[in-house]
Amino acid sequence: MAFDKNSNGFTFTFAIIMVIVVGTLLALVSMGLKDKQNQNAENKKRMDILGAIKVEATRENAAQIFEQYVKEAYVINFEGNKVDGDISAFTVDIQKDYRDRELAEENKYFPVYKCEKDGKTLYVVPMVGKGLWGPIWGFIALESDYKTIFGAKFDHKSETPGLGAEINQPEFQKRFTEVYGQRIVDSSSKKYFEILKGGSVPVSKNQVDGITGGTITSKGVEEMINRTFIIYFNHFSGLQSVTN
Amino acid sequence: MSTATTEIKVPKEGLFSKKNKKLITDPLNDSNPITVQVLGICSALAITVQVQQAVMMSLSVIVVIMAGNVIISMLRNVIPDRIRIIVQLVVVAALVIIVNEVLKAFVPDISEKLSVFVGLIITNCILMGRLEAFALGNRPGPSLLDGLGNGLGYAWILLAVAVVREIFGSGAISFPGIGQIKFIPASFFEAGYMNNNLMILPPMALVVVGIIIWIQRSKNTKLVEKA
């Protein structure tokens, strides 16, 4: 070999070249695929919102079906008042806002998706919270009485497979609407919504049973629903007094 | 394995010569990365709750270990000895990130299912083990086969553990697109049978791996250490 691959000079040169090559490569890959990934994430969000109102969509037709069902998307502030102006509800990243400790409550926006399905008006409420290992999030669609749950959709980043991760399965989500009949988010109750121990049978209409072995994730879902609806009930009670 | 002599003696050895075939078959049994070398146990415990996750994890590991082996093998004559571990780590990490980004862009559904597991590949000791023990001293062809062999050896143990855990832990195996296939008949549940929740938790994976090692050694006595 013409050169000494173990000399200090070559070791440094190798390391520097390696870092530059790998760094450039990763940056290029990331930039090149960014648009496509964002598009995927947006379509996934549309599918989740449509899922909450029980409309099946695929990644291909999500944008089109979303247009068809979602009649109005707007944001409210932490007091529940509608915010006018040109804030696009769809682009509000509630997850980022939730994790941002610096951001004051009054500067946060909370999106509302008003949908029409089979002559019914449905309000889809997005929410974020904490699971056992990472963020969890979901969408709950309420009927026009502002409490009956029409559909619920949850997902998570990294909950334990087979345990907490089950919150994104239909078996769990159906408990909110089908298994025990339609559940309600009850603003007159101390806890708006309660998730019981796995396997127990709910006694009141604002309860479902959680996932056996996924207690912390189940409790995370409960906390997320209760925290989120404090803000949205302010908004809904405003809407209710207008219509009555 | 004396690499220098291998290269000089058989410069035109076919890719699928007898010796190279052994590179694939050996890790399946005699030098299995999990049951014999006891590497990669962490991921074998973490992601064998469901078969479909085990399958995806195995596929990703096979791809990354093959690519990593080939790249390190091609660079083996210029990698400075003192930073070779760092170089291996960088190569594996870069591959994993690229695979993850590509999956996210083109098959987002699969990427969601894999979620954290792709990242876990970086920490899989089997990869570092193969890069250090084989790819650094062998040519790209054999390194590719070695990667494939070890990937498959990892995969079949993962699958075996996952099948046992999912059947006894959940009573059914769920396949993407097909749904759940029940293995424990409903009459068992009526008679008082219950799914074993311990099976879903990691400690039981260790026990299952232990049982597999036991069975393997009782069949393959040359693996048994002399007391």
C-alpha cells in the first residue's frame, strides 16, 4: 500500500471526508423527499378526520373526499371564541403547540372541522396528549347536540405493540360508538369522559373501558379528551346559545 | 478466517460456491446470531409481540445488514483501524435513516407500522458484529451473502418467537389486509381458557428464546459447551 491508512493525517482526512459525504447525502435525501412526506402526512391527517366521521378514504382520494365532507374549518382561541382572520385550521400544528412550553395559552389556536354527512352536522375536534412512550393524538366527531360521539379516531407514535398501541385499532375506537352504544362527552359531569380499567363494563354514558395492560396509554387518552373539551365546550356552549 | 489467503488462492471463486453457501446456511443454525451468539436479543424481545412487526423488522434488518456489509467491505482497505467502529456506526446509521426517509415518502403505511423499529436497527448488535467480524476482512460478494445469511438467521428466530407469543398472548395472529386468524377455538375461552398476558410482555420472549436455544442444542449437540 502506497499510503499508511493508520497515520494520524489519513485518519483525520478520512473522518472529515466521511462526515461531509454522509452529511450531504442525508441532507439531499431529506430535502428531496420532504414534499412527498409532507403530502403523505397531510393526507393521513385528512384520512383521520374523515375516519372520525366514519368516511373511508385512501391516500389517493383523501383530498377530494375531504373537500366534499368538510364544509368549514376554522380555529378558536383558548376561551372558545372563533378567531377571524386568515389562519388556516388545517395547518395549525396542535402537537407542536402542545409541546411548546414557552407558548402562552392565549396564543394557541384550536381547529374545528365542521362536516356534513347524510344531512347531519358533525364537529370534529382534534386533540393531542401523552401516552406512555410518546405523543398520542386523536379526533372525536360530535353530533350537533355537542355531546354525542359520532366517531373517534386515535393514533400514537410509539406505544407498546399489543398493549397501548391498540388505541389505533377499530376494536378500541368502536367502544366509543358501537360496543356500548354511542357514548357522550358530558359537560355536566366532573370528568367529561372516563376510561375505566380494561375489561370493566361502563355504567354511565360517558365511560368506556380501556386497554388491559395499556393503562397509562388509556389514561393518556382520558386526560387528552378532558383537557381538550374544556376549551371546546366553551365554544360549543356559545354555538348552542345562538341556535336556541 | 485468513482473508488475505482466501483472496489470493481463489480469486475467481463463484459467488455461490460451496464455501459461500455456507455463509448463508451457517447462521441459520450453527452460528445463529440470536441463539448461538446471543446478539440482537434486545430487538428480539421488544418486537415479537406480533408476527407482522417481526416480519417487517426482519426485512429491514436484512436489507440494512446486506447493504452495510457491502459498503464496509468495499471500504475495508481504506478505513483507518482506530476509527473503524465509528465508521461502521456512521454507515449503519446513515443507511437506516435513508431507508426510513424513503419508506416515509413512498410507502407511508408501512413506515407507520415500523415506526420506532427502524431506528432500533442502528442499535442491533448483529449488524455491528457482522461488519466488524466479517465485512472488514472479506470481499463484497461473500459479505453480501454473510449479511443475507445472518439476516435470515435473525429473521427465523424472530418469527418463531412472534408466532408463539401472538398465539398464546392474543389467541390469534393478525395479518395486514387479511385480519385476524384465530388459533385458539372459541370453545376454549368458554371453558375458562384465558390469553396469557405474560406472553405479551418482554420477559416471556426471553423464556421463549431460551426454549428455542434448548431445543436447538438438544438436536445439535456440537453447540453444547464442554463442562
